[in-house]
Amino acid sequence: MLRLGTGIGWRPEIADAVEDMPGVDWVEAVAENVCPGHLPESLLRLRERGVTVVPHGVSLGLGGAERPDEERLAALAERAEALRSPLVTEHIAFVRAGGPMTASERLEAGHLLPVPRTRDALDVLCENVRIAQDALPVPLAVENIAALISWPGEEMTEGQFLYELADRTGVRLLIDVANLHTNHVNRGEDPARALDELPLEAIAYVHVAGGFERDGVWHDSHAHPVPRPVLDILADLASRVPPPGVLLERDENFPEAGELKGELDAVREAVARGGGGRPDTGRIAAKAEAGEAKPDTARATADAIRTDTIKRDATEVDTERADTAGAASGAGAGCAAGVRQRLALAQTAVLSALVAGTPVPDGFDRVRMGVQARALAAKRADVVAKVAPELPVILGARYRPAFLAYAQERPMTGGYRWDALEFAEHLLSAREPRDARARRALRDWWLERSGPAPRSHRPTVRLARATRRVLLRR
């Protein structure tokens, strides 16, 4: 089994602090923020020192109704190879919906949304995970997510759902104890019961993060210190199985290096407090051990994930993997016929209610759906401000209210950079901002980045070209 140790999420804002911090065994980088041909110097230095780097994907949408996008999978594989990573990770979530399967416009959530814990959703997820495993050069681990909303008619608990997923696919699990705490506050789910039901032997590593509570709702912000209840769940997990790795996530509101080190020390203390657990050696570990890595994967990776605790007969393991593959194949045939479309329709209805103002589907808590909708809009505004930092500078205090008003009218249909361009175009078409100097600065910014020919497949292309012609005449 790969032993990672104690790590921290690498972000450009804290790159220097991470490099100088003692006791950091490994780091995790958001895959979509890393360019394989131009790896950050900080990551290269860490890797040269022997620090493991794991790419953490956020955009595959393995829990979505559609099969994983081949280009996204290829990009994730490329990053794993460029970083010489022993594994890659993604989320059990859907991030987009709509499109041909529902004869509707494709919508982007801009964030991770929970899948229903139903047999239909599990069949689709298992097939999608198998597709991803086949496309990646190293083992895949998938993460449980935090949720503000619950799906009506769920058929399994979180622990049961994850056990079935790991049992049917052999996929490793990235268990986020902060997300278990979030689901405890928001959905009334018992973290101890989830740990009781989880296949602990399938854990690849553990996430720890902070958040905040507002009006009885826990927000998994990754921008606050790790609270005691999250550390207690980590200690509980460590009392059951020694975690192969534990990683502190921090995405915003970065503290001084000393405070970050203090949080890492608290994580180590929680693991030590719960120490003494022993890993189970059940059949899921046997299937993961039997080889998700491809033949051309580095020998070191294959050796790292091999565990001496598995003593089962090789023939039995091979037979079991063949049975699992057959079951997954059978589920895939069903998914192609009707299961995927049913899930697509359900997810599109939910996402449309969250980002396009359509009616909330029956059975959902309308108040919680409103909380989730506002959280998605706020997240969208924050990320656009990061990918286009000039916009808040040009607009000043007007940026956030203007963007939230725009988001109410315009669901996101592409990436964040395209969203920033469309936001600027929307303001300019309305002759905003009113201040002439700010409007000129916004116009210059938009003209510089929109290019001579905006992407033709976008529904706004005609408006973009018309806007451009008008702006160039001013």
C-alpha cells in the first residue's frame, strides 16, 4: 500500500511556505491549474527533493449522466505522467448537465454537486469510473463530497454507496473527513456510521479542511481553520485504520506559514490520538492490489501499491476481477439504454433550478436549494475574479453585485475564462459601468482578450461579433 504521510494542498499563493515547511511528505495540486509543459518551478523543486505530487481533478464529473470526456481524461493522464504521480484523484459528483441526452442547453455548475444514492446513479458511476481507470496510467481514487442538498428517494447511505462502488470497480477512495462533518450538519448523517460502513481497506488517503456554519448550514469553505469536530472524525478514522496519507486543504484566506504549520501539527496529533487501528484485508483491497496501474506504469508505482497484507490466491483474485468486469459491462449496457437518460433528466432539472431559476423539482427542500443556488453563484463570482483579476480592479465595489445580477440571468455554459468574457460583454452591451473611464478600461480588456474571432460554437457568438464591431467604432 502506498504510504504518503502528511501533506498539504499546493497552491501558488502558499508555494514558498510549503517549500520551507518542515515535515511535508507530499502535496496535492489541482490538476486543471497545472500545465504539463510549464510546471511551476515550486512543484519541480519539491519533486526533485522526493516530495510526491498528486494531481487532484475537479472537472471530470464522474457522477454525471454522460460518459467521461476523452479530452479531460487525456489531460488528467498527461498531468499524472508529467508529475510522475503514483495516483490521481477526482470526485464522486456531477458538475454539468443538459446537452443532447436531454435536448436542452448544456449547463455548468461551476462546482461539485452530489449524485443521488440510487442504483441507477451507482450503475452510471461504476461505468464511468471503469472508463476513467482504463484511460489513466496510474490508479484512480475518488472523493466523497460535501453536500448542502439531499436527493429524495435515496436507496443507500453514503457508506453503503461507497462500499458498493469500491467493491464493483476496485477503485481507491479519498475520504474527506471534513465532508463527513458537513453532511452530519447539513443532512443529519452520522460520521461514525459512515466510517462503520466504509471499506476502510480501500482508502488511498484522507482530506482535512475547515469551514463555517451559518444559519444551521455548514459551508465547506477551505478558507477557515480545521474545527475540532473534523479532527475528532479524523481521530475516529485513525482508530480503525492507519490512514496511508492525510492532507490539509486550504484554498483561500491563506494564513501565515506558522499558522499553517500549526494546523498540520493538529492533524498529526489527531492521527496519533486515534492510533492503533489495523487495516482490514478484505476483497476490495485485493482487487485494488491486483492492478489498476497499467503495464507501462513505473515499477516504483506498482511496488508502492503492493501490500503484504493480501494473502489471497491469485486465481481467486483474477476470477473475482473478471466477475466484477462482467458486472460492470452489463451495467454499462443498461446505462446506455435508459439509466443514463433517466439520470440525465433528473440532474438537468436540479441544475437548471440552481443556476437558471426553473422550478425546484418535487421532493427537494426549497430553502436548501436556495442556499445551494446562492453558494454556486458566490463561488462563480470568486473564481471569475481569480481567473480575470482585472475585472474587480476595473469595477471596484460594483464587481460582486454586478456579477451576481448577471449570474441570475446567464447560467454558465462554458469555462470560467469564457464566463469572464461574457460578463464583460454583458456589461458593455448595457453601457455599463456608468463611469466612462471604467467603461473604456473594461472595453479595452474585453477587446484584448476576445480575439479576432470568438469561438463559433458558442450561442453568444453573433452577439459577440456584433458587440465587437460596435466597440471598435467607438
